[in-house]
Amino acid sequence: MRAIQIENKTLVWAQAPEEECGPGEVKIQVAATAVNRADLVQAAGGYPPPPGASPILGLECAGEVMAVGEGVERVTPGDRVCALLAGGGYAEQVVVPAGQVLPVPDGLDYVAAAAIPEVFATAYLNLYMEAGLKPGERVVLHAGASGVGTAAIQLLTHSHNPCFVTVGSETKIAQCVALGAQAGHSRHAGSFLQAAQEWAGEQGVDVILDPVGAHYLQDNMALLGVGGRLVLIGLMGGVQGDLNMGVLLMKRQRLIGSTLRARPIAEKAQVMDALYDQVWPRLSKGEIQAVVETTLPISEAQKAHDLVASNNTVGKVVLTL
């Protein structure tokens, strides 16, 4: 089969070994995959795949089931599916544990379906399962125009949770508001803290979903109210920051570190089952949608990575085969 390979720090479409489908696994003929920022970090040598995972880039895909391994009853050959991957999506074929595979939501094509698994799983896991979000609680989403951000805004709208976003431009604020955010702040205007405090009021916010890390840590903790939860899902702004543990203690705040890729297969299956129950019906009805900035052929994966790295996109960049 062919897959994206990293040669001299450049992504090229070349031959790669084909995987066999084992017990409990599903083999998919990939029709589309999507770019995640983790792919950029891996391509640069900074985010190796978990032990046993494919070294090929790509954390999600959509396509047709080619074969199923022993014990798999969830899907059958010929089914249209999308999948959450630990790696391998930038290829003509991929093998994935059956618990991470779901049918394509009714009415969606492969492009839309490929843009769903990683970002909606990340948003759902961290807002509702890790942070234990309750209806009415206020949420701040950093990188609100990203794939995870645009998924989270829509989920929060339907769970009746007001949200405030930080983004890279006033135009992106408007796009996030159109999706359901109440207000936002451009990072180019300085710290988000004052604007978010004015939005939240004296009680502060209940949950912050943050892919930035150290650079935002102090402002995040100042913004959280009593019982507030900061869920850290990335480190784009550094790995070390100062933390006032007195405030953490007195406000009974929680700092939660969370990754999805390296979780055990059973935990990923639990997240996917929750998506199927809680999110898939809304996707099928068009109440929630995958936000896709653009599509490119997989042979132009390097161009897609450069586009995501520019920070000028809203939602996902999808690669088609």
C-alpha cells in the first residue's frame, strides 16, 4: 500500500508495509483522513506514537471496512465507517481496534466523517468525562477556532453551557459566535483574563479547556472560580509555569492533565460509545457538524501541514484519497 512517509523532514506519498487484521480488529480502506496538530508535532520528531501503534501519521479516518478479525461483531465488510486511531490514518489502508470504529453518521460523506473522531472524542472526553461538566456551568475554550474548539462549542451549546473562546483574530471570534459561543478574545490583544472575567462575573468560570499550557497557567487559575477545573490537553505555550497552590487549595480547584492517544483501547472504546449515544444522533440530524476549512489530496499532505501551522484555519483540514 501507499502511505505518507517522512523523508528529510518532508511528507511524501510512498510505498509502506501493509498491516494484517488480527483478532478484535477492523481493516479499513481509507477514503479520507484529517490533520491534527499532533501530526505536525510527530512529523517534527516530538510526539512518537504509543508502543505498538503505527508509525504512520494520522489519528482519524473514514472509509469502507475491508475485513474484520475474529470476534468482531460491531461492523462487517462493506460498512461505511469512521475511526479514532493511535496512528496510521495517512495511508490507503489502516487496521484499528473494533471499539474505536463507528458507522458514518447518516447523511454525511467521508470528508465530513473523517473530521469527526479525534476532535469530538477529545472535546467530549475532557469536558464531560474528565471535568464532569454540569448543565449551566461556564466554560472557557482556548484555541476556540481549532478542530477541538469548534467541536466543543457545538457540544456546549446543546448541553446548555455558556462558553467564551480565545482565538487568533476578530474574524475567528465572529465565526465561533456563529457556532454558539457567547463571546471571545483575540490573543493578539494581550491577556484574555480581564475580558473573560468581565464575561464570567465574580463567580469565575467552572471549566477551562486548554491546549496552550504554561503561558496561560497563571491567568487560567485566576479565572477559575470555586471548584473550577482546568483541563490541560496540550503544551503549545510551554511545559513549566508558576502555580499559586494557596489559591488552588482555598478555591478547591483541580488541574487535570489529559491525553487521548495513549489511553488503553478499552478507555477509547468507552469514549467512542459515549459519542455514539450522545453525539451521533445530533450529527445525523445536522444539529452538530464537523467544521472543515478545506480538503486536499493526500499527496499534498505537506501543504496541509503548512496550512494548519499557519494558524489561519477554522476547524479541520481533510486529506482525501
